[in-house]
Amino acid sequence: MGLQTHGFNFRKSSAMTPTTTPVATGASPSGSASAAFPNFSPGKRIFNFSAGPAALPEEVLRQAQQDIWNIFDSGIGIMEHSHRGPVFDRVIEEAKADCRAIANISDDYEVLFLQGGATTQFAMIPMNFLSPETTADYPDTGVWTTKAIKEAKLFGNVNVAFDGSKVGYTYVPSDDEITQTPGAVYMHYCSNNTIYGTQYNQPPASNSPLICDASSDIFSRPIDINRHAMIYAGAQKNLGPSGVVLVIMRKDLIEKGRTGLASMFSYANHAKNDSRLNTPPAFGIYMMGQVFKWILRQGGLAVLEKRNAEKAKLIYDAIDESGGFYKGVARPDCRSHMNVTFRTGNDELDKKFISEAAKHDMDGLKGHRNAGGMRASIYNAFPLEGCRVLAEFMRDFAKANG
Ligand SMILES: Cc1ncc(COP(=O)(O)O)c(C=O)c1O
């Protein structure tokens, strides 16, 4: 098999060259093993199929290496700059502008960078917009929507508008399978179910403001912002490091938020303070900004959509052409292009698959404990070559074990 690792060479650059005593970072700038880390293998990167935190674009990681040391020739690294100084002003302004450019986001929407992961949004949304007198619709399509429903119930009434648990979360509903509540204050859905590997082909029709948890497929394909009142995404799959959350929210929804909340839980407060109500997750925002620039350099969302479809097809073909050796978890019309889930139907064989794949430098293929089997997470930054290598490995493994 043509298995190989893809090289990652730490390049020496003037911005990375310490002017004082070199720091033991482990990543020797010259690319050689340092005396402090004799076993360090500086060039080695393997195929990382992790569901999140997940692979980031190598160009972005290289730029970050430089900017951690010294950003914009300021003599100070990105993590050491004041969040109210001109360098960070530039970082956050560029990040917002690039985000708007990527998804064609109009001035009717705020772009916010918040913290606490997507899970904090599960609570903040109902805290701001739901009450004991009102109802929100939540199609339940997997673990993450179940968690969002649990949080929403703390603040008001929830209509489980589709119960995916009855079908093992193997598909997402069509519009006529969703039962909407007349007068609902919003409908919340999850565009890509990371654990089961199902994805909506388009946003569901909704009579109320539509809110999307896009944590695991944001900016993997064109997105119609105008059909949504709010889109949010934890960064650690397609955007950057964990912790920071991108929130795109229509201004009229922000204005409807409850007043009198603790300041960190009010969208209006975050919007008024330009995502800097307190010290923001500055490095996370910087990284998102770099990923946005990378997306624009790739040619934008239509290019990524095509590439992601090609990547996913390689693996789905290996499932479909295995004569039943591999079974896909998701119903074929709802298959995710971000998380490909499959199993052999034999737990021992699944374990063997995962351990043999690891020997071929493929990591992170174990399925989530709720779904079992295998999961290949192949977000924007995951290389096509890795999908090819996995598909080839799957064919060889089926031949040897079928
Ligand atoms: C779709 C989806 N929503 C929400 C979350 C929770 O994100 P966080 O851990 O950032 O709170 C995840 C995490 O993987 C996810 O995949």
C-alpha cells in the first residue's frame, strides 16, 4: 500500500529566531532534534481523523508559529498583546471582515467571538430568548441536540419537534417530519451530527427564527445566512482551537434578548462591547482569523464544498463497495461530508481495524462510545490524501479479514 506520512518541516524564519536565550519549545527551529529533546522527531505528522479538536491547516500552524513569537513585527507575540491595543484591534477587525466575506454576511448580523464552547450556547440561547411562558422547537438528531434540549428545559418549554432517538439517530428529518409549534420563539437544529455522521442537506423550513448549531460543519460548504436568525459554532473542528465560539446573530434577535442577565450571558452586552466585554480568548480569535484567511485563499466555500464531497466519496465508496463488510451508520441521503461513520458489525474486528490503522499512522478513527464502530472526521483542513490512504487501507483490511 502506498501509505506514507506527510512531512511537516519546521522552517527557520527571522520572526521565529529568538533574540534571547532559546526556549525549549520542543520544536527546534532548525528542524533537528535538540539536546533537550533527544527523541523529538520534528518532521513527523500523521493523519489525524479526530472529531475535535481536529486537524488544522498546516499553513495556519506555520504562520501561528511565527506570530506566537512576534506578530506584525511588533516584537511581541500574539498571546502577549493587550486585547485593547492596536495589534489585537487589527486581528479582530480582520477576523470579522474575513468571516463576513466568506459567508456574505450582511450588516443585519453581528459577528461575535465568545467563549465557553458550543455547550455554553446551549444555555445562553434559551436564557436570552426562552421563558416559562414560551416554547422553542428542537428537532433531536443526536447527542448534541439532546444536550441542548436539556439546557433549554431549564428556562422554558421545549417541543421535541422530531425524535431521532426512535431511529437510532441514523437520519435527520425532512421538513414534513418536523412538528413545529405555532408561535414558537425559535427553532434550534444541528446541521451536522458529529457523533452519528448525519448532516442536513439544507436548513429545515421554519416558521420561527431559525438557530443552527454548525459546530462540526461551519464553512465546509456555502451557507445561506439569511435563512437563519443565528448560527454558532465551537471552533475546534473547522475554525481553530477549542473554547472560542463563533456566533453570527441577526441584530433584531439580539435586541429581543432578556435584560437583567449576568453580563457574560447577554448577547446584547457582548455585541455592545465588540466581543471584548472581558479579556477575550485572544489566541483563539487570532487562529480563527488565520483559518478565515486560509478559506479565502482556497477560493471560498464552493471550492471547499467540492473538495469535501470528493474526500467523503472516497471513504463512502470503500464502504459501499465492500460487499457488506462495512456498514455505514447514516442513511445514505443524510451522509455527512465531515464525519464518516461505519462499523463491521463485530466489535473485536472494529478494535482490530482501529489498532491496525494506527500502525499505518492513522489516528482518531475510534467511533464515539454512543455510536460505536469507526468514525473518520475529515474536516476542511484534513487532506484528500488521508482519505485516499484510509480507503485503500479499508479495502486491504476487508480483503484480509472478510
Ligand atoms: C455539533 C456539536 N455541537 C456542540 C458541541 C460541543 O462543543 P463544546 O465542546 O465546544 O462545548 C460539539 C462538540 O464536539 C459538537 O460536535
